[in-house]
Amino acid sequence: MKKHNFYAGPSILSEYTISQTADAVREFAGTGLSLLEVSHRSKEFVAVCDEARSMIKELLNIPEEFEVLFLGGGASLQFCMAPYNFLEKKASFLDTGTWASNAIKEAKIFGEVNVLASSKADNYTYIPKNYEVPADSDYFYLCTNNTIFGTETHTDPHVGVPVIADMSSDIFSRPIDFKDYVLIFAGAQKNLAPAGVTLVIVRKDALGKVTRPIPTMLNYNTHIAKESMFNTPPVLPIYSALQTLKFYKQQGGIEGIYQLNRAKAELLYNEIDSNPFFKGTVTCKEDRSIMNVCFVMNDGKEALEDEFNKFAASRGMVGVKGHRSVGGFRASIYNAMPISSVQALVDCMQEFAKTH
């Protein structure tokens, strides 16, 4: 039976990425060695890093003043590293979910944190709006896609101050306007590669402004100077990332992927809205994520939740059980998810409704 992978992360990778990586694990670039044992400073792997950085800049149309880095520690390390490098006095935050809340907690170690708005009281079922960012903020911080709660900010903020964004679960899913960003970071395990590497896109001329000393390992300038080779980088995830980038280029680049993502999300949300057995959890439809679709059993049907989970599993649906903070179901439909798998989930929902 074909499996349809809706896990939120680590998550689905393209068949191209998996195949190319598997081949390199057996033998990498004609070296006679496995990718798993090759030196990160070999000319063959340095070429991989260079090509991956170049393709990221090309696909996202990144301006020259930015540098692309491959770092360790996951996005969670960036919750600390970002304020270490950018927070001098005060930063403003939008609290839209668990990961934004965790970032707020870390930033408070380094300076004043101004939480402009929060949807926590409503279990993060919408993106707060109608807030103003104080002009004296060192930066404005947001998590653009909230994996657990299924909300997403669909446009780039232009708020009059530098912007830092956690794009761990929607990077490469849409075009980005870099005008006001000084830092974008993303864990690889949603839309880029296996877990183990973190993508960082940082504006070089925005660094070096804080007065505090920064530990060597946590200083972005350290990694810029060493081209992500200050310490041993995660070789396999970086290689896989390059294969994913090649796959994205084959799909028509970011614009092509964006249009497909919108079509996948529309297909699934239309079923949720029309099927009497289900309902979406995001209260403001314009805030619905096109990456993580969260839904529950409709009113009066709650007792069927476990039954639908089992029914979906029997039809090859994997990873649709919702996060404990929301309950119900979550279908993560990242870039590598084919629309045929979304259609299979829709068919499964329709079949469940007919048989019940």
C-alpha cells in the first residue's frame, strides 16, 4: 500500500532528494568513499556547500548584502543566537504559538522584550493584527508559520524596523521580499533536508552593532568568515539540501512551488469546509497555513476522532494525528508533498463520511 506522509517534521522529502542522497551514501562524487565518511574539507564537499549556497541565493533572489550559512543546533539555538547578535536594548515580538513563545523566553535574557500582541488566550487560532511596532525597537520578531496551530503570516512585514523571522516550516514555500529582514532562519527538517542542519540568511552589514561580547561559536561573523566551516558541518543534511534545491528548480522555482502549494491547500480546506464530519481550527480563514492544515471532528462528531485516525491509517495516511495542543488532525503538506497525496486524504475523508 502506498503511504502518504503527513508528518509535521521530520517530514516528507522528494523522491529525487532521497534517491540522490542514497546514491551518495554508497559512493560520493567518484571519491570511492561514502558521503558519511568523506572529509568536510575535501574539494568535493566544499563544492557541494558552495553550490547549495549559490542555489539558495538564486531561488530566493537574495540580495548581495546577505550571507547564507549552514549551522547546527536547530532553530531553537537561533532563539538564543539571534538576540545575542541583534538585541542591544529592546526587541518587539509577535506571540503566535509555541515557537514564538520559546523565542520570547530566550530573548528576555538579553534585553527588554515587548510582546506587541498575542493570540495565546484563544489557543493561537489566529494571527494578531492591528499592532504597532515601536520605532525604537532593535528588531521585530515573528514566526511566519505556526506548525502546531496551523496559522501562517502570508506576507512579509514592513514595519519600519529590522525584521527577524523564524521560517522553519514555510521556507521555500513562497517568494520572499528581503527589504526589511536582517535575519531569517529555518530548521531543515520541514522543507529542505533531514534534521541536523539549520539554514541562516543574515544581512552582513546589520551585524557588529551590539556592545556585549559574543562567544565565538554564537557570533554570526565567525561563521561568515569561515564559510560555515568553523566547525564540522552536518555533511549529509547539507548534501540532501542541495538535492532538494535542484528538485525545486525542476519544479519551476519558488513561484512554481508556491502555486502548487496554494492548490494543495485549497483542495484540502475546501473538503474540510464542505464535509459535515470535520471543521478547521483556525478561526480566521485568511490566517490558515498552506503548510500545516489543522482540523478536528465537527460538533457532535467528537467521539469519532480515534476511529477516523484508524480509518486514515488503514488507507495509507501517516502522521495525520494532531498535536496534543490542538487535538484532532494535522496534515502537513510541505513542498515535497504531491497533490495526489492531498487528493488521497480528501478521498479518505469523503469515504469516512459516507460510511458513517
